[in-house]
Amino acid sequence: MSDASRQGGVYESPSSGQHSIRKTVASSLPDVPHQLCHFHYLREAAKPVYKADRHAKKELKKQVRGVRPIERGIEKRSDEIATVIRSYCLAVRSALTDDGHPPLTASGLRLHDRLTLIATSLEWVAKKGASQQRLSACTAFSKRD
């Protein structure tokens, strides 16, 4: 608990909101209003959004399972297409492990944005003339909904 502080002639006692702290402040400083710390207040307010974002991230992760079998399928290859496929697999892995710092970062939204960019890039590569057959393992990510 932080000590009651005087700001502009007003006494206040900010804390994390624990009931034991509130009771102590109320009994020892009855005329001093309790105030939640801004960080704790914002964290509590963001909990429903955080839970929804975490659920969305979990659902997105289900859609891009299977990176390892693709990587295994090209392990012994050293051609240019294999290098491209490895790069896309690495991009997907990187997107999946980028969690950020909740509640300030919505990692589910970030994952969605990054996977959308990867899918857009794969579609562009396919349109540019890369053989669909040669990139079929990689474009499987862009076709999942």
C-alpha cells in the first residue's frame, strides 16, 4: 500500500484494490477516499478484451498447424523454392510466438494481421507465376479459413 498522499489539498490513498488494504485505509484514515492505481484499474478494465483476444489467438493457431511437416518435407532440399518455403515457415513460427505484453498489446489481433500479411504474400507469389505445384505446401497456409 502506498501512503496517503497530498495533492492539491486533497488526500488520497491509491492501491491495487485489495480488500485488506481498503479496510485498513478505511479504518485508519476514515476521511481519505480510496482510489485504484491507474495501472490496476486499466488492467481490470481490459480483462474481457484480453480474454476475447486470447481466445481468438487460440483459434487462429489451430488454423496454421502443420508447419513442422512442411519443414521436414524440404529438409534435404537446397533449391530456391525450398528456401522460400523455409522463409514462410519461419514467418509463421515467428508470428505464432509473438505474444506482446497484455493488456497493452492484443496478441490475437497482431497474429491475425501477421498471418494475413503472410497469406497475401503467398497469393502474390502464386500470381507472379510461381508454379502452384511447387509452392503447394506453402500456399496451404493462405487457403485456410
